[in-house]
Amino acid sequence: MDHTFRFAVRVKPGAKRDVVGGRWDGVFGPALVVSVQAPAVGGRANEALRKTLAKALSVRVRDLVVVQGERGRDKLIEVVDAPPGTARKIESLSW
């Protein structure tokens, strides 16, 4: 059964290291904060965001899609074929 899950993210490009953790009240509601080393140029921050989230959520990079906010810091992410417990894992990372 195909199960998709959407959640909000606030990305911080140009960080010292790739880190997932924290909470932000963003455009799409409460958002998970993700810091990435990549600059916000040419889609590099979005790709780094997807890789960092994939590692943190134990999913494949190709299963993460930026649904809204591709050019901004506030994004809506969709996990295609999300494993059980994805929502719980995201909640634990946001605190």
C-alpha cells in the first residue's frame, strides 16, 4: 500500500554542517528545521536537504519530494511510500 506523508521544513543553507533538529513556526505551520552546508544556489541546498532528510528518516532520497517552496526557506516535503513511524520520527527530531 502506497502511503504518502507531508510535513513542513525550514531550511538553513550555508551552515557549518548538515543537521536535522529544531522547530520553526513557518509558512506551512510548525516546521522541522534542517541546516545544510550547501549554498542556496542552483538547487544545491534543495538536494542537500533531501539527502540530509533521507538519512535522518531512513528513507531513499528519491522518495522525498519538495512539493512547495522550492525557491524559499520554508518548504513542504512529501515522503512517498513512507515507512511506519515516520510522523513519530519527525516529531522527535523537531524538539
